Amino acid sequence: AKILIVEDDCDTAAVMKEWFSVHKHSADVVSQCSRALPWLATHECDVIVLDLELPDGDGSKVVRELRSRQNATPILVASSRSSFDAKPLCLKIGADDYLEKPFHFKEL
């Protein structure tokens, strides 16, 4: 699968990218909301792994924007935001699943 990782923590992004590579997937990494949407406008991917806590805004903006464009690419939110409302909100706006950090890579 071709995966876009939207993650600002360089270590986390590198570990995810390596883990996907070992499992025969290819992954690209962008670190900001403002880079995710332009990347998606010029590239295709099979799934997006998206952090919510990004330096230039809330990753949920990416979910909302993609769904408003009728982009049906599956989105897995992987975030340390553990508030009671975070998961239901992300699912309501169009994310396909929510994984709370820290997580085990087998769960990813």
C-alpha cells in the first residue's frame, strides 16, 4: 500500500515509515496540515495516517477538507489527544478510525 503519514514528530514518523517499509508498504511523510493537502492534490495514496496535533493547526482540518472534496481515501487518526470527545468527533467528521498514542505497531 502507498501511505501518507502526516506527523510532526520526526522520530515517530521515521519509525512508522520504517515499520511500513519492513511490511512491504511505501510511505511518504509530511509534517504539517499545510503540506498534506497540496501533497494529496498531486499524489495518490491508499491510506492516510494523520496526527491531530500539528504545528500549523489541528489535523481534523485535513479530514474535513478532504471529505468536503469527496476524497474517500481512508484516514486513520493516530493522536495522543485522549479527550473523551476526540475519537467520536474525528469519526463524525469523516475519519475511518482513531488510534490513541502510544500504540503498538501491530495495532497500527
